[in-house]
Amino acid sequence: MTKKKTLFAFHFLSLLAFSLIMVSCFGGKMTQTSQGGEVTGYGSGRGFSEPTPYGMTLINRGFLHMGVEKKDTLWGMAVPTKDISVDGFWMDEREVSNAKYRQFVMWVRDSILRTRLADPAYGGDETYMITEDKNGDPVTPHLNWKKQLPRKPNEDEQRAIESLYITNPVTGEKLLDASQMNYRYEIYDYTTAALRRNRMDASERDLNTDKVVNENEVVMISKDTAYIDDEGHIVRETINRPLSGPWDFLNTYIVNIYPDTTCWVNDFTNSDNEIYLRNYFSNPTFNDYPVVGVTWEQANAFCAWRTEYLLKGLSGQARFIQRYRLPTEAEWEFAARGKEGTEFPWENPDVKNGDGCYFANFKPDRGNYTKDGNLITSKTGIYAANSNGLYDMAGNVAEWTSTIYTEAGVQAMNDLNPQLEYKAAIEDPYRMKKKSVRGGSWKDPESYIRSAWRSWEYQNQPRSYIGFRCVRSLASSASVNSKGKKKR
């Protein structure tokens, strides 16, 4: 081979190697340029196929006439109505149970314990924390969940364990210290960050070219943050400050997540409900019953934890997975009405079948809670599901939604994925902390368990008759079947 040919071959191989390196670096797929220079599009890899989340069912996108036209016959109240459309989403088939919420509580307990075991005050076992990556480079310290908790604790480890418990002064029983069960989480507000008025470049905030750009304009933002003070109290603040960067839209929350077991006593005066106070959340007999005594804020914290818990077990295309959240008021009603859009989550306009069996757990008669076969709540899923495969969308427990409550309701919302959201600050008037509650409960009459009935509760108020279920937006808005595959 001549020197000239050798040099050409070298340059060709070098160029080929460089091309392969570039493809490897940028993750693209080498595509052949179409003949004639036509644009054919760029893309690589297969589309994301989202598996069905555990315990959830698919609610395909669709249309709904939200609300009811006629006034309520019992209370004479008109319910706001509107024709709306919603995108598809996953929804829990059943209300979140005591067992599932208890898993959340135990996770928080174990995270606090791991933090203390790494603290020098309790022995300082640094292996409970990860401070560097596999290459030895420093990372933000975080818990090492692969490190097992001690089975035979030494003296320091035993002190760390005991620090999470209190002693009942009457019975001497060791009880988990509910006041310590604080969960910290962060939520990035992508919607607010995407608003044009929040662009860092002032020239991008208004596209009207007739206006003079004010480069010195100060854009104010609100940011939620929280911390624990020296006395161990949670302090939540809403900070108003000039826009400084994208991290201004990262909100931090700290929530005490232990349910209020005293709600059974506080909700019913002159009533002997001590048995539920002491047993409902802790007794395994009630594992499959819906959790109650959970505020709207605690329900949101559960959704955030459930997202964190899921993402730790995923890799690869996990970035496409949407976070767990509470359903919007529109999503809830759309899902409850079923594929037929019926008044109740069942086709029959009555609340019981021809054999006299009730379709839901509610209060069928004045003072007679047991007429439907239950006294208080019932196990989730013992009544038939609606046509969407959802259980207890009427009765059992009413359910939190993410929507603020206003008298105007859906009339004040868009007709595409309608939602009214407001994160009330501590200093806000209490009336601004109303959240929409749907579905009615075990203590409510027939009128309250209709799919279109609207009710509300303050976001920090726990009740013995309010629970929740989670939803998750689809990773793709394309319609999919129940197995998570795109429809053809």
C-alpha cells in the first residue's frame, strides 16, 4: 500500500471512530439522510411503555358534564355545572388503607433511627449515611437504606431506638412518639416556573414588541419553606422575594404525618368511641380499612413519599414516571361516574338492588348506621367496583382532592383538565384553606354520596370520616388499555 493510500485509510478510520464516539456521547441513533435532503425527523429508541402501577387502574381520557342540572331535593342547593374534558390518569382502585399508611409511618420512623445511629451522640456509625459515590467523590449526604438496622443493638444503638418511643404513664406500654414522626419533602413547581412572567430574561416576559423592555423590573415570587426550631416545633413559612433563579420554585415542606387517632372522640360529642381511638389505626384487625384522621397536608405528604419510594426502585426511563398526587375535583368526579357517567358509581338510580342489598357504606336511615350492614367504616373493596374498576367511590370515607373549594366550583375553571389550586400559607385567612372533599362517607345520607355532590373541609382538619386515594398522570397522553399498552 502506498504512503498516500495509507494516509487516506488512516483519516477514514479516524473519522469513522470519531463518528461512533459522537453517537455514543449524545445517545443518538445514526440515521441515513433521505435522498434529496428531505426532513424525515430525528429520534432514537423505542417509545416508553408504562407498566400499570400496583393497585391502580387506568382512567382513559374523556368528556364529562360535571355537576347536576337539577337542584338537590334534600337541601335545595344547586351544584355548579360545566362540560369538561380530562386527560387519562392512573387511580388507586381502593382508598389508602391503615396498613399502607402505617408503612409510611414506619418508613419515617426508620429514617429517623438511621439518622440517629449515624450521629456521634448515639455511637456515630457512619455506614448508615452515604457521603460519597462509588468513585469516592463527595455527594449530598443521604441515608443508606441497604444498611440493616441492628438485630442485637449495643448500648448506644439501644438508646437511639428508645429515643423514638414514649412510655404510657398509666399502663407502662411503650408507644411510638407520634410528635417525632416528621417527614420532609420537596416539590418543584414546574407550572409556576414555566409562566412567562417568571422568565429570568426580561425581554421574554412579554412578546408584545410595541412595549419597551424594562430590564430593571423586579419579579416577586412566593416560595414555601419549612424548618424545625430549637424546641422541636415545625415552622412553615411562605417567603416573598425577588426572582433570583430556577431554585426559587423548589418548595420545602415538613409535615408531622402521624394520623390523629383522637378524631373519633373529637368528631362526636357525647359518644363513647374510645374503642376506635385506641384500636382503629394500630390494631391489625383494621389493616384493610381506610385510614382516617389524616389531614389534606398529610395526604399530600404520603403522595410525595410514595413517589420517592417508587423512584428509588426504578432506573432507566424512570424520568418519565409522573409523581403521585391527590386527584383534582374534576378527575375524581369523572372517575366516580364510571364509563356511563351515572349519578352514582353504579348504573341503578337506587342505592340498593332488588334483594335489598346496599351498593355502598353510608347512613341509609336517621340514626340507623347499621342498616347497610356496617356501623362505621368497612374494609375497602367489599362493595362492587364501578365500571372503571374503582371501589368505594361512594360512601365508606369521603376523600380529599387537590382542588380548593369555592362556591363557583367548576364554573371558575378551564374546561380542559379543570383545576383551582392554592397552597395556603400559615398567615392566610382560614377561609382560604378549604379543600374540596368528594364521595360522602359512612356517616352521610344518600344525597351526599352522589358523584356530583360537593363538600369541603379545612386542609389542617383531620376527620374520622375523611380519607384519600392517589392518582398519577400518564407518562404519555396517548390512550392505553388496562395492561398499559397503547391502543392501536
